[in-house]
Amino acid sequence: MPLTLTSSATDGMTVVRVDGVLDATTREQFADFLASVGPDLILDLSGVTFMDSRALGLIVHTWQTSLTDRKRFALIGVDYARSKVMWITGLADRLPLYDTLDDALEALG
């Protein structure tokens, strides 16, 4: 399945929907897309079918940059079965994960 990335604006946040595989073959496409969107970001990973450690590294880098720049960042729709690497590395306990867009928007105020 090819990687499809779309974005929309909601309450001053850029919401990026990710559909497909996030791995070494799609990392550059994902990185380029993230570089082109606004600083306050919600990544909707509900359409991810697989994620590897390289893609997770990019997500962590984006999150860390948002912290440094005092920007808002959240992940929604993260599924253990398709994103196990997040739990294996222990990052699921550190990253700002929310079940829904409304939950993330409320938390980020």
C-alpha cells in the first residue's frame, strides 16, 4: 500500500492523516510532508498499517522539536498492533497519545 498523507486545519492546529506503511521506504516522503506543514501538529495515525523504528524516530524528532519551539503536538489513532515499535521502545508512555481528535484538541487547549 502506498503512503498517503493529507492535511487539514482545525482550531489552529494542522492535522496530518497518515494512511499506509511508515518505514524506510516511505520515511523521506513522510519527512518532506512534515517539513511542509505548520508547527502546531496533530498526527492521525489511525490509517497506519505498519510502522518501523525509522518512522518512529522521525515522529520523536518532530515531537522534540515542538517541545523546544514551545509548539503543540499530539498523536491520535495509534494502534498497538500496527505500531508495536512505540510500545517496545517505551515511547508510548512518553509521547502525547490521545484516542480522538477532540481529546487531543481539548488537552492542547
